Amino acid sequence: MGILSWIVVGLLAGWLAGLVVKGGGYGCIGDIIVGVIGGLLGGWIASYFFHMGDPMSGINLPSILIAFVGAVIFVVILRLLSGKRA
């Protein structure tokens, strides 16, 4: 997956995770970073635990959902570590 598609999927996933997890987002750049890290985390979880061959395969719904789940997990971990409460 190219860098532009990682940024687009990361932006969508980070923005959605910011909406779902209470407490607001991290701004445009922060949401992209959270989404890209969430995509990496979600891709690792999907391949390791669910044995998916190529979970992040471009700008499509499965990739966005996997990145979204990873971003939500990442945001929850960040909020637990930082002590911010909703």
C-alpha cells in the first residue's frame, strides 16, 4: 500500500476513532498519525490473530475497518496512559 493510501486510510480511521472514543480527536495531523499507527496495529492484529494474508490492501472498506479498530485500541491505550478521562 502506498504512502498516500496510508495517509488517506489513516485520516479516515483516526477521525472515526476520535468520534467514537469520547474526549475529542487530536487535530488533523494527530488523527492521521493515530490512524496510521492504528492501521499498523490493526493490520498486525488481523494477520497475527486472524491469519489474514494482506489485511491492509489499499483504500477500501476492509482496510478502513481494520485501521479503525486498531486506531480505537490505540486511542484507548493513549488515554489510559495519559490519564485523560471522558
